[in-house]
Amino acid sequence: MNARRRLMIARLARRESIGDAYHVLYFDVPDGLEGRAGQFLMVRGAEWGDAPLLPRPMSLLTSGAAPSILIKVFGEGTLRMARTEPGEPFALLGPLGLPWRAPDAERRPILVAGGVGVAPLLFLARELAERGVRALSLYGGRSARDLPLADELARVSELEVATEDGSRGERGRVTELLERHLSSASAASRGPGGTEGPTRTQGRTQTERPLAAKAAPSDAVEVFTCGPDRMMARVAQLCAERGVPCEASLETPMACGYGVCLGCPVPLNAGGYLYACTAGPCVDARRIDWRSGEHAPNRASPAGDP
Amino acid sequence: MSADAVKIGSLELKNPVLTASGTFGYGLEYDDFFDVARLGGICTKGLSRHPRAGNPPERICETPAGMLNAIGLANVGVEAFCRDKLPTLRARGVTVVANIFASTVEDFVVIAERLDAENGVHAIELNVSCPNVTHGGIEFGKDPTLAAQVTAAVRRATRLPLWVKMSPEAGDIAEVARACEASGADAVTAINTIRGMALDVEGMKMRLANRTGGMSGPALRPIALRIVWELAEAVSIPVIGIGGIYTARDALEFLLAGASAIQVGTANFSDPCAALRVADGIHDFCARHALAPADLIGRARRAASPA
């Protein structure tokens, strides 16, 4: 189903800087990269020598003849990427990992993005838009400067923004936006036998709804999320409480990206681990033990750049 | 015997390049990349008697020209390996070196006996040098008496060629290697990782959940090369060189120092075809010099003045 993985030497076609911290890198892959939304590349400068040693896992922002990634400057590897100029050769390994699962045509997609985690969601939003589906995007960051590609996201979806300092959109967290949307969506869609039992919603008691009323397809939602672990943990919790399907794109450090270093374990609720590179990065959020992420020191680091 | 082949005791390898345990999975992850049977061999992920989930995250972090890992020997266990992995490797003609790990001599013996009952395992590599588990591993590899005990016990349990992977942290690594040789080892592999540490300064804490991890990568190479040189002097069984080999040039250094074969490890992470690249590069070098890899083994020692 997925395209064959391969190691390519590709030159940087162009770099678009979004402030100092965020950059979009476009690579020149003449025969095209058949990556899907949610898949990722391992990216390393082909002339970096022995340091930084490891390639960096980066979600695809676009695919095809000019595949691109969004980076946030965090460590030495991403700093090098931020300073790269067109023509510089990169080693790209991919496409890797599991893409987003196919959106459910019966549910409206809500995309919840945090900072640099927007990349695989913008890819998804563009795919949805091409099929005539306008997703609801909820995008959060510390400030207006931490919302790279927000305008692009607004072009292909309905965008709502939250910033912690209130410099763009609502002041607060993106998870608060989600909570509000899920409350109204679930209130509208929850029929008899809803998961929370009889409740008063929108000024009516449940018994006032006709017994035959099933959730209209347009009221049902599903969530796709990518961002810092703490944000995704809250998104997963909000969805789980309401029985809303939630797919998360995991970010963890990894050395190989294709299943052999075993450096990217993510704890599961059922016990044990899944490896984000091959059993992810896109996973059903209900499977993940989000609490244990709090004990991992680097899980919030973008794409594992140490 | 083809021109690129080398012999490790009775075992002939198609060429002197193997992949290092823990960096190449079970050799079945490479279908998209290349035919693994073209390599001299693969060393499997360390196999234990029972499956192991491994350590919690973080398990890896990057260091200058290297990395630390504390995977904790996550593996499917010897039974699942024999049932689910080995038949495919055998059918493909892959030269398989089963790397095994245990915390007791008895478990080492049980695993070796299990592998001995299978076709398609060409050698066993004893991991007596893993720095990332609480019991076993490195304890066996640091002490010549314990290393000899486990080697002798496994020797009695199998007819397969037996390699022992050396810890660079043994006080006298040559003494450990000699003890293994005297106890029936057919080769020694040098070296495993060296324990290191890294801290997250902003977070003011350890980077690895295990606190320490085994350091690998190019930063390790000069140390590994020195140890291979010393061991080639200390024992008369073959030495298999490993430590930060990324290119054919790196590999040739190890052969010239006295290694009979080499293993490519961390390099596999950034290039799944790294070991094949190294094997091709050695082939080209040999063609250019009208030599076979076997002619290179220890060749730099001839020119060396007595230490």
C-alpha cells in the first residue's frame, strides 16, 4: 500500500523562513516522492560529516517532486537546516511510518495543531480540501510568532487560533477551543444512549428530542492532532471522554526511522511499547499511555532534535 | 571460496562485512533497500530466553560524533526468532550470527541449545558486554573468570562457531579475550559500546531514563581500533572489529590492524545500505591493489616497530 522506502540524495530547492525559528525546506526530487499525509522523512545534510551524526525525523508537509518539511530551530541539526541554502545536498530516507488513517466521510474532521506540529495536519487539510471537505482547524502556540503556516491552514480549512499571550486569536490554550467544540458537537449529536447518560443540553432535556433522532452525520466529528505531548494528552483525554475518535501523530527522538534502533518506544495503555517509527507516527490516541510522557525528558522536543 | 571471502575459524563469510547486533533488527527490515544475503553476515538483535520489552524512554540521545543508547535488550525472545524470523533468513541464504544475552550461565546455555537445534544459524555471538541491563551482560565480560565460565558452558552446549563480544570496560581486555579463547571461543568481537552519559541542561535532568547508555559511532573508532590491534596480538583466534565504522576506509583500518572481519553498526541508522556500501568499497580497494581482503588482515602490523 505504501510507497517503497528509499534513501535519496536531494538538493535543497528553496528555504522559506518564517521568522527566525521556523523554516520550510523544499527538496528537489525529480522522480517524485510518494509520501502520504502523516508520513515522515529522516533528514540529514549529506555533507554534515560526523556531527550532527543522526538524521532528524520530520513530518512531510508536501509530497511529490518538491517534498517539503517544516522545521523549528531547536538543536544543532535544525540550526544547520535553518541556515541551509539552495543546492545543498540532503540525504532523505522515506517515506516512512504510517500515514493518517483515512478520514471518516460521516464525520467532520477537527485538526488540532500545536506549533511545528501543524505540518502533517496542513498536509491532511490540503488533501481534504481537494476532496471538497473543509476541516475545522484549531491551532495553538505561545504567541502569534509560534503559528507557522497559519495563513496556509486558513486557506484550506476553517481556522480558529489560540495563543497563550493572546497576541493572535483567543487568549488561552488550543485544547480549550477543542473542548468548546466537542461540547457543542456532542450535545448536538448525542442521542438516547449517549455515553454520559441523560443530560440537559442546549436548554432541552433529552426526552424532548424525538426518540428516533440519531446523530446527524454532519454533527459527528473526529479529531486529528499533532503537537507537544502535553497538548496531545489533553486532546486525547477530551476525545476519549466523549467517545470521539482521535488520531495522534507522535513525536519522539529516533535514530533510524525504519524499525531497527528501537529508540522511539511510546508506552501503551495495554502495557509495553509501540515504536513510533513503524507502528506510528499516526496512531489511535486511545492506545497511548499519555501520562508516562510526563516522565520522559525530551518528548516535547520537535522531531527529536536533541 | 570467492575472492572477497574471509574465514572466521571454520565459517566462511562471503565478504568481511557483517552488521552489528542491535543496529540491524533481525535482517528482515531491509526488503525495500537491498538483498541482505549479499553481506558477509548479520548479527541479530540480542536474543534472550524470553521476550523483553526494553527500557522506558528516553532510550537514545545524540552526542558529539556519536550517540548513546540504553535500549535494554528489547527483543522477541529466542523462540519467536526461531519460529518467525529464521525461516525467512534461511530461505534467503543470509549468513546469520545469533547474538545472545542472558543474566545467568544456565540461560545462556538454554538459548544456545535452542539455536543449535535449528538450521540456518551460522554462529553464536555471546553478548557479555551489554552496558544497559542491571543483571548479567557486562558483569560477565569484565571478569576473565566469569567470561571463561560462560564461554565454556555455551561451548559444551553447541557445535556452532562461538564468538564472544568484548567489553571495552574490562580492566584487562586482553586477559578476558585469552580466557575466552582458552574456553573454546572461535573468535572475539571488539568492541561493544562504552558507557556514557548526557544531561538535559535546561531541564536539569538525565537525558536517558537509564541514566547511562552505551556510546557508539565515529567518536568511538580510534579506541576500538587500538583495542583490535591489541587483541590481534593477544589471541590467535580471529578478531572481528567493530566501532564507528561508516566507510570502507574505516573498515580497511580495522582489517589492516588485524581484524579478520568487521561489523557496521550505528552507520545503519542513517543509511540502511551502509554495510553494503562498505563491502563494495572494500571490494573496489582490493581490486585496485590486486589483493584479496584476506591479504589485508593485519598487514599494517608488518610495518609496525615493536611496541
